[in-house]
Amino acid sequence: MTMQYNYEHILVRYGELTTKGKNRRDFIKRLHKNLKYALKDFDKLRYRRQHDRFFIILNGEDEKQIIPILKDIFGIHSFSLAIKVKSDIDEIVKAAYHVVEDDHKNKTFKIFSKRRDKNFPQRSTEIISRVAGEILDKTHFTVDIHNYDVGIIIEIDKEQTYVMGKIHQGKGGYPVGISGKAMLLLSGGIDSPVAGDLIQKRGVYLDTVHFVSPPYTSEQSLDKVLRLAKRLNYNQKNVRIFIVPFTKLQLAIHENLPEPYEITIMRRMMFRIAETLANQNSCTALVTGESLGQVSSQTMDNISVINDVVKMPVFRPLISFDKEEIIRHSRIIDTYKISIEPYDDACTIFNPQNPVTKPKLSLCEHYESYFDFQSLVDECVENVEIKVLRYDDEDENEDLF
């Protein structure tokens, strides 16, 4: 048992994608495209597609650098480092022994055997018995089929066999881009980046819109949002952020309207602007970080009257989440520390003392007639600044959706 084996392959499992019917090929094609982009810096890698999985051939690249990237790619259910050997029982035994021989931490194992080649001379029970006997004889491990530390997976094809150990869990979901494109209203808070991550998990490619109100909002506040937007780059080639100059319109709301209705009507203006930008940029939905009842503008009545100004769907991935659940997810996607930096955004200035929680649509429309809001909305759209962000800080002007 002195022969050394190398993990030269990574087997990627699709999970949810395998349930797709006629669209399955499109889903898998999009996943491969996203995955290759995410791994573009590893130029020695080679790829081989099979019916229900995907192989990455390492060709000497460091798997320790690749594993964290794969864990962040939507559409991957799980993956394993694999040793490729000839479909010969002696070779299989040696490779399986290699999976456990250097493990001084774990104590128990279980073997899974799958004979894709039904002409292989040994049946699965015989393969498991042979491999287990060798490991029991040569190592400190014991068999535990219910609470095992290491699962040894043996998949036998006609000409080669893959022997694997640890299963790394992926993020699941669908590959970003397969479900269309939406516009995320991105503030500097905790909620909206989490909403963006969750809607990406369902395969949605994102543009983002952010509202700035200088001098009431600072350059630090905008920088914070740009850093949050970059976190969405793990699963799409770039993130465009539409920066809306909102001061003039926000001041008009503050100066002309009853204080309790300011937040509600401000949100109605933001939705009008976001929908206009979405329509101009091939987005078919809006996405927000709203959670039902979390703040005054997120009551059911407020959500209803705010929604009234747009025709396209508005997705709210966090609608049933409580704050602790949102914070927990923000830590997972590494946005929490950025989000809590103490820089105000446009949503947090001019906060009324007693915001309305049960607004009337007729009153919203009446108060909006107090000033020429449409010309101000048009002015916001005309003066939008567009930044294109990539995780590696390189500029990218091409529309990559």
C-alpha cells in the first residue's frame, strides 16, 4: 500500500438541475458557463461533461484554492475530490485505502459503491466487503453505517473508476442568469444584499439601483454600497449599479407633504425610478429587501400602496424573515460587517417621528399632486450614473447578461 494517488479530478453534482425536463440542457449549460468564469484564473483546468454530473480535471492546479470558489457557485449541489483509477478491483482497493490512510482525526467509515458498468465482475456487496476488509486490517478506522465520519464513494464505469471521500456541499439553487434579469433596490443596510443573494439563488441575474442624497449622504456611504454590490459578483460576471441623484426629489417630498406620509411617498418615487431603469435595461422585475412588518414602511398597507405605482412584479425574498434570520444570512455571505458601518443612506434621512402605517392610496395620490413629481422623477433618471463592478476590481463595459 505504498503507492501514492493524487486527486486529479473534482466531480460536480447538479442536484436540483437534474429534475428539469426539456430545459435541463439550458440550465446545465449556464452552470458550466458561470463555473468556468469563476475559475478563469486557473488556466490549466480542463472540463468534461456527463449526463448528470461534471468533471473538473485539475492538471496540477491547487484544489485548496478551487474548493472555496465552488462552494459559492449557485447551481452546484455538491462536489468531491476524486481519484481516477482503472476499473480493476485491486486498483480500487488501493485508492480507497489512500482516502483514509492519512486521516488521524476521524474514526469511522462507510462505503458506497455504484456499478455504472454492470459487467464489472464483482457485485457492489463484494466490492464493499473487499475494500472494508483492507481498511479495517490496515488502519484505526471502524465501520459505522449510520454515524460515519468518512463516506468512501466508489463509482465504477466501463474503463475507469472514481474513488472519492468527503462530499463538499454547494449552495444549490439555479445558476445565475437562467431565470432572467431583475433590478435590486440596494441600500446600505443589512437586508437588501441578503435579498439579492437569495434571488440569485433562484437563477436571477441582477442589476442594482442605489439612491444618493448629497450632501446628506456621504462618499463613504456610497463606497459602502459599492462594496456590498461586489459581493454579488461571485455568481455573475459583473454587477451594474445605477446611482440615482435623489436630493432634489427628496427635499421636495420633505417640503411639500405631511410628515407621516413622507416615507411612503418617497418609496413610491423610488419604485417609479427603479421600474423606469429596469424597463430601459431589460429587467423584468424589481427586488427589494422588505420584510413584512419590520419597519413602518413595510406594513401590508404600505407595501400595497407603494406597489401600486409599478406594473412589473416585485420580488421580496425576505418577506417572512425575522431580523435574526436576515443577520445570520448576512454573516454567511460576508456582508454584515459592511452593512453595519455607520454611514446613512437616502432611506434613513428625514425620518418622520410618526410615519403612517395604514396609508390610504387616495391620500398618497392627493399629496403627490402638491408638486410636479414626474419632472423630478424624469430628472433623476436622466442624471443616473452607472458603475460596472467586478469582484477583481477590473472595469468591464460589456453587457454580459
